[in-house]
Amino acid sequence: MNPMEWNENLELGLAPMDATHQEFIATYNALAAADEASFLARLDDFMAHCVAHFDQENEWMAAVNFPGCHKAEHDRVLAVMTDIRKRVELGDLALGRRLVEELPPWFENHATGMDAALAFHLETIGFDTDTNTIGKPELLSGVSCSTADAVAPAEAEAQS
């Protein structure tokens, strides 16, 4: 299996998010390279990363009242990984390997869609990820699940 690589398409310009995404890739690559004996341990490491990663983004979204569809996707992915982890523990390594195959396209889509929209929104409102404070509260607007996925990345591209 080819390792995932960090590239400029995944760089969103929000330093803490970009750093976490780089960690996602590194942890994923360790999982993808794991042999049968270490696969479950690497899956546990990857899942622990995802829990912390998603909790960080969920905290930011809660602070700015960002649409719940993004958190719901995090919850769905964790539920799938939890189910697959149980099956791997019972001996179904093939299902675990299938998860590994599916993660790169999911991650690229999620990072360049939902995460890009979140990063754009946080930047627009002057959100400080260290203090969870909003620098420009007057710019808070009615972001919805459809605009979070479609409008913000398009606006970000138009500004380039």
C-alpha cells in the first residue's frame, strides 16, 4: 500500500489544523505499514489520534456554533473504526486492511471540503485556536451544512 503524503492541496493555512493533519498522515502511514502482529496496536494508535484530532475540531466548532454536519461525520467515522477494530480483534484482518484502503480518499475529501470550510470560517471571524475566542464576532453568520461544504472553499479559491 502506498503511503499517504502531505501536499499543498491538504494545507489549509490554519497551523494547528495543518499540524494535526500531518500527524493524521504519519499515524495512518504507520497503520498502513503494520504487519499482522502489530496491526491492532497501530489501529489503536490511529484511533487515539482520530479521537484527539476530531475533539480538537469539534471544540472549535462548538465555540463558533459551526454546523453539526461536520461533527456528525467525525462521529460516523469513529463509529465505523470502532466496529472494524472489534472485528479485527476477532481475527478479521481483511476488514481492517479494507479500512486502510478507504481512509486516504475519505481524508482528502474531508480535509479539502469540511475542514477547509472550517479553517476558512475560523480565519474569517478571527478565531484564536489557543484561547477559543472570536476576534471579529460581527462576522458570525448563518453557516449551514450546505454552505460549509460548498461556499467557503469556493470563496477561499476566489480570494487566491
